[in-house]
Amino acid sequence: MEDGFERLNHDEVVSIEPDTFNKLNIAKTFKVRDLITAIKEYIGAEETDEANLYTQGLNCEVLQFSTLGWKKGKVRLALEFCPDESESPLDEIFQKLKQVEN
């Protein structure tokens, strides 16, 4: 888990504030795969295979700050989650032990 975020499985369920995605045709509570489908419909990519969007990736070119010129590769969609609070009461104890070690 990098910087507190973890990738959600495509069958996991998310519940959002009702007005979060005004332009997407999606319910307040949805599976991750449903959000991917709604994004596909919104951007007009209904014909794109869902597996390509979040597993295999789509062919693309990227211009990054760290490289010179365009790089060919693949891009894929993912939804990540970061909890507001620690997930376990032991997390706080672990953090205190870590501070003592340093």
C-alpha cells in the first residue's frame, strides 16, 4: 500500500455522496466495474473491452516530465481507496513502536 492507497478489486462496492458524479449515469452505491462502465459510456468508448481498460491496458503514448520525447506503452484504469482512520487498533500501537525504534 503506497501512501495509504490500495487498489480496489473490480467486484468491491463503493458508496459515494449523491452529487459526486453528476455527469455519469451511476448509482450512489456501485461496484468498481460499474464505475468503469459509466466512464466508458461517458467518453464514448462503449466498444472498448473492459478487460483492456483495467487489466491488459490500452495502447498509448505518454509524454512524461522525466523522459525525453514520447514513450509508447499501455495505460489502464484503476480505482484506489485510502481509509480516513487506521483499520486496526493495533495500527496505532505499531506506529508508536516504530517511533521508539527510530
